[in-house]
Amino acid sequence: MTIPTRPADIYLRFLQLTEALRGLPSLPALDPLEERMLTIVARAGQDQQRLSVRDMMAKKELGAPATVHTRLTSMREKGWIMLSDTEDTRRKQIELTQAALLHFDKLSKCLVQATEPR
């Protein structure tokens, strides 16, 4: 059993373990912008903040509102996010699906496993 000696070793092992996850049947893959958007949704949920479609479309760093809206639609069709009603029927709140939460659980297990001796 080799114990990772450098932080880089742990990170590289984590990447190796996450690659194995990608080979398992689960949710359809996301493109890089969708992955970035998923992280934003996950962080908002972790911070107990409400994130609406309009809030996401207002984030200039993600690109044009139409691009963001297209990616949100794609992510919803792939099963990563869901849109929930709010008190204002014109606004939809973005939330992770149960499948997306399970994916994050698997990534977390990979991170823990990467720090353990082989």
C-alpha cells in the first residue's frame, strides 16, 4: 500500500477515480459551461440560497442570457437540475435533482478514497 506523499499525488489519484466514475452508467455528460453552472447551483444550495433562472442568466461570466437559458434547458433534460415554482409564478428556482446529489456523493467518496492508502 502506497500512501500519497504529496498533495499533487492525492489530486491526481482523485482525478483517476473520477474518470472511473464517468465510465459508469449515470447521468449524461455535461459540457464545460454546464459543469460550471452545475457548480454554481450546488454552491447556492449548499449556502441555502435561492437561485432563479433569471439570477443565473444575469451572471455575465457565463455568457449571453440565451446561451445560459439553452444550457439550463439541456441540464434539465439530462436530469441534472429541476426548476421549482416560487411565490412569483414568473420565476423558477433552480435546484439539483436527487441524481445530481448522488453524483456529488460519489465524487466526495472519490476524494476521501484518494487520501487513503492503496
